[in-house]
Amino acid sequence: MIDPQLLRDNPDVIKASQQARGASVAVVDEAVAVDSARRSAITSFESLRAEQNAFGKTVAKAPKDEKAALVQQAQTLAARVKEAGATVTAAEDTFNTVVRGIPNVVLPGVPEGGEDDFVTLRTVGTKPEFDFEPKDHADLGEHLGIIDIPRGVKVSGSRFYFLRGMGARLEIALMSLGLDRAIAAGFEPLITPTLVRPETMAGTGFLGEHAAEVYRLEADDLYLTGTSEVALAGFHADEILPLEEGQAHRYAGWSTCYRREAGSAGKDNRGILRVHQFNKLEMFAYVHPDQAEAEHERLVGHQERMLQDLGLHYRVIDVAAGDLGTSAAKKYDIEAWVPTQGTFRELTSTSNCTTYQARRLDIRYRTESGKTAPVATLNGTLATTRWIVAILETHQQADGSVVVPEVLRPYLGGVEVIEPR
């Protein structure tokens, strides 16, 4: 959650963040009020406890004939302490409820506004041109026999699919390329759980405004993750991490992901751009808060090198505050050109979540003074099923075949062109 000290010392910073997001500003004043009530309740409780402890010593030293009356007073005082403790608990619960409803404070420079108010930072590569009418990825997948949507729908319903033959191998090649590069960059690979407890899902901020996107298994009180970011964030929950001399803990999580895509009815129904199940390789880093911005740029660099080597035309955008999501203080999206749609579509996101998730999950490091403080967490996609859309459409040929990007060929047994089955 947000830093309580910032809430007390400079609530206007949080108000400005809320305004940039298009979210409630009044909730900040409410949070200040409940924090004040909470601290007042704690002070009263501690004062009564101190009085109780002192009175206990008086009772212990009192003459026998006075103890009966003093014990009765002690019992009355104990009841008051118990009542004050209950008041603290209620005040803490109220504080947590209100403050946990405030999204992360956006970093300076993040554009204000909503989905369409992003800022394009750079555009890279050459837009593909064709001397024939290009097919979209769904037609190409059917023509090549590598994507089978009708059978996916038959088996599981809308927004499901089968990857067949070279389609399955292409996805594995993408993920393997990303994993090899992540390992070379110092990331430890993890195959993560795709079912997590409510406290893990809530700790990462996915049970707020995005709760409708999450699948829940009510009988087991578990959630299916829409990204391995959730499990990766929970990996070090309730731990103190060594972060001496710029040390970081970096992981690459490979998992299947599940999203309900609630609210997207009628959007991207065709093909595999917006689906309920997909695979993804996610980078995740725990770093010292002072290193978070540099780490953010580092993650984007890994993503861009992947897309450049795959021969994709793309742009990097600075996502506007209102489109950030609960945990992110700043987010870059990388969008690749999809020829048949005549537009850029998101392939990767990478977010700087500052200390927001770590506060919720109690992930800390030890400062030079010996005290503990929350770490910063960051995440970013390094490969996912959706990339197949841009690869197929960008590298298609007039006969309906698709040229395999050179960096993927070693993972496909040297195959240079995907031909129709």
C-alpha cells in the first residue's frame, strides 16, 4: 500500500496522484482522518497499558488488607485496557481498508489522463510493406495448420484455441529464447504456481479494480493467476532480503496465465490476441528503492532487444496515470505493428511498483541503521503467446508461408520457413 508517512507528511502528493489517475481525491482526506484516529487509539491504549503495569506493581507491594480493593480496581482497569485494545483493532482494520483502496502514487512525469493519453517515447524499426494483400494471423494460422480456433471453441468455448505442430513449437521457441536471454542477464528461472491464496493475489493489487478479470475457485478459496507476477511477488512475502551494494533478486517466471477478459465483449474476438488462457515469461525484480528507476529501464531494454531481433516494428509508450493499474507507479508498454489492423497493439508491459506491493506483502531489506524498510518490486513481460500475432503477420509471404526470424531458428531445428501443412 502507500507509505503511511507520506500520507501524514504530504497528503497533497497523494491527492495529485489521484487526480492524475482520475480517481477519488476525497479518499485521501478520509485516509488522513482514519490514520489520525488509529494513532490516537494506539496512544490511549499504550497509556492505559502503562497505567495497568504500574498499578500492578502497586497491587503487588500493597499490604494484605488493602489488596482486595486494589484487585477490584485492577480488574476495572484491565477491562478498560481490553476495550481500548478492541478500539485499536477496529481502527487498524478501518485504516487498512481505506488505505489499501488507494492505488500506488504515480511517479513524477507520468502523463495524466486515461488510456488514450499515453506519450510515445520512441518508434523503432520499419513498418512492413507488402506487394500482396496480407492475411491476418487467424487466416495465416488456419492456412498453415498451426492455429486451430474452431476446435478450441468446441472444447472450451470462446477465446480458446489450439496451437498445433509448428504453432506449438513456435510458442515454445519464443519462450525458450526469452528464458535463455533472461538467464544470461542474471535472472533465476522459476516455474510458478498458477493457483494462489487470496492474500497473495490481494498483496499484488489484483483484487481491486481488476478483480473482475480474475478466475476464482470458490471451493478451494484460490485464484488463478493472470500473470506469474502474482506468484513471483509472493515468493519472498514476509522475508527480509539482502540488498547490500546494489544487490538485486531477479527471477524469470514461466507459467500459463488465465484472464476472464470481463468487459471486453466484442473486442478482438478473432484470433488469439485477447484470450482466456496463454503462456507468458515474466521478469520480476526485487531491488533497493533507489535502484528502481534504473531497473525499470533495464527491463525495457531486455524487451526491446527481443522485439528487435524478431524483426518487429514497435513503439514504446509511457502509459498515462489513469491506465496504470493499482500497483504501478509508472509503466511502459511496447506495442508492435499489426499490419492487417493498421495499428500498434500491446505486446509487453513493464511496471515500476516502487514499494507498494512490498508493503502489502511485508518484503523488506535491512538499512544501514539496522532497521528494515520495504523493497521495490518491478515486473515486465519477456515473451508471451500474443507475440505470435505480430510475428506471423509481419513475416508472411505472398504464398501464405511465414519466414521464421533468424533468432528462433535454432529452437525450431533450423526451420527457416513455416509452410502450409
